[in-house]
Amino acid sequence: MSGSIRLLLIGHAPELRGAAEEACSLGADVRVTGDLAASLEWLRQDSVDLVLADVAVGVPSLLERVRAERVMVPVLACGVNAPAELAVAAVRAGAGDYVPLPPDRSLIAAVLMAVGERATDLVGEHPDFVAAVQHAQRFAASALPMLILGEAGTGKETLARLVHRWSGRTGPFVTLDAAGAAEPQLESELFGHPRGAFPDALDRRLGKLNAANGGTLFVHHIDALGPRLQERLAEALPVSGARVIASGLAPVRGDALPPELRTDLLASLGVVQCGLPPLRGRSQDIPALAGHLCRRLSIRHSLPPSSLSDRALRALRKYSWPGNVRELEQVVQRALVLTRGGMIEADDLVLASGRHLPQQGDGAV
């Protein structure tokens, strides 16, 4: 299987089939279940990146069971002309948002893109960037674990997905974000648990390490794992059927590595290390990357094609990009909406707040 986004749709509405078709056309790996019991069984035995649940099946109940069984997965509510109280109840219960059905292609595309930095190709010719990508590619076909370092938004997951694709592994690409999660949840996510392991463990849960058997497990923020889970993972790596790729926020240059990593886990993961430089350190790549994003995002969101003026490109190159490639993608996406085809000017480059893109020396972002 490829590194496509794994989406679980829950509900009986015919419009959900339309959502499934749109998601499939955008490259997602889609499963559809009709009720909560079937969806929970699926979540126990497999790993998904996103759940889209019809409010008619009871999203608050789904979220309650997901939390009780220590399943970490984002859940969005959806519905066809759903009563406002059901949509509000779903969001208040913890759903990330409410998506109206029938689906709009651009909305489904935005939902899939929001799962993570999965769609941006690695574009650039800066020597440090090229060296990091080539280093990862040389070891892609091996089963060696890999540690990818870099600031947030530099493309660590994108590189991990490319390594999975280059590897030829037939199993799935499974992700786990260790940041901000409680240790019991992370333990169940990584290693699963038997029935009765804790009061709400109603059935056996398959951990992501097993779900990625024959494929790749990508662990965001590996340094956020506590010492005990790091020890368990270090012990599991030599015998696991999954290839493990992890990311950390340590500086790329120098010998600095995430200080929170145990030496035994670092000894396994650090056999192959790749460091992605920040976007501000490779400003010469910005014109090509921004042009690539213009083309891809205009197609994905059914927007008229646009190009960037010289003045807009100069503004992009002068900005410091604290959010790196992910932030550039968001700025380009907003510019495509504002310009509605033709030439993107510097005035079309705005932050999420609506303020124009500040330049170095213009003050804080």
C-alpha cells in the first residue's frame, strides 16, 4: 500500500458515499462502516488517520468510547441538513469540526490536507536540503529505523512518506503524534492492550506497531515519549515487522540530538539520521516551491490557475517563515482565493489574521 491518508467514514447517509468517492479521487484510502459498534471494532484492529462520522449515529457516544478505549484519532462530524443542536453537541463533545453533506470537493481536500503535511512534495535545490533527501533515499529500501530532525513544518512527515514509497514496503504507512498525549494513551496506541487491561478495555486493541506490520510506523515527536515507553520501543524495534521512522525537533546543524531520548532508543533510531533545514535557510528554493504550491493547490481546490509576480516572490523570499513550508503552503492557499486567477501580487500574501505578510525587520509575526 502507498502512504495515502486512511479515512474511516461512519454512517448510513447516501451522501457519505459521495464523500468516500471524493476522498478516494484525492488519493485517500477509505473505509465505510454503518454503526458505532462496527467502527469501534475497526479502530481496535487497524489504524486510521481520520474519522468522519454522521451526527445521526451519535458522535458524542463515539467520542466517549474512543477516549475510554484510549484511541487517539481526530474525529470530524458531518450530516445532511442536520439539526443545529446535533452539530453543536458533536463539536462540544470534542469533534474537530462539522462538515455539511453532500460534500464539496474543495472542502474534502481541505479536510484531508488538515490531517498533516501529507501532500506537499519535497521541492528544492539547496545543498543541505538535497543532501538530506538523498541520504534518506539511499537507505529507503533497507529496514533500518530512521530519525528525521528539523523544525516544525519543514517536511519531516513528507520525507517519511517518501521513504515509505521508495522502500517498496507493501504494508501501510501509520502515524502517531506523541506530543501532548498522556502515557496510558500512547502505550495503547503504540503497543495495544488485551481485553480487561483497564476498566474500559472492552476488547483487545491492536497497537500501531502491529498495525504497521510490513509497512512503516512514523512517530512524530519521538522525544515526547516517556522513558518507560522509550524503553519498550527500543526493545520492540529489533523484532518488529514495521519499519520505524521518528521525527524530532532538535537542531539540524551540529551534534545536538533530542536530549530526552534514551541512549538505547537513540542507538537504534540514530543509525540513519536526516536533518531538514528551515525554509529561511534556503530562500533560493522559495520561488520554485511557491510555484509548485500554486499549481497543486489550484487544481486541488478547483481554483483558476495563478502565478506569482516578481514583487510577490521578493516578498516571499524576504519573510522569515517561522512556520516553514507548512506556513508557505497556507499563505499561497489564501493568495489563490484572494486573487481568483491571474497574477498573485504582494498584497494578496496575508497571514491567517488577514495582516499582510511582514518582512524581516517589520516586527513580530
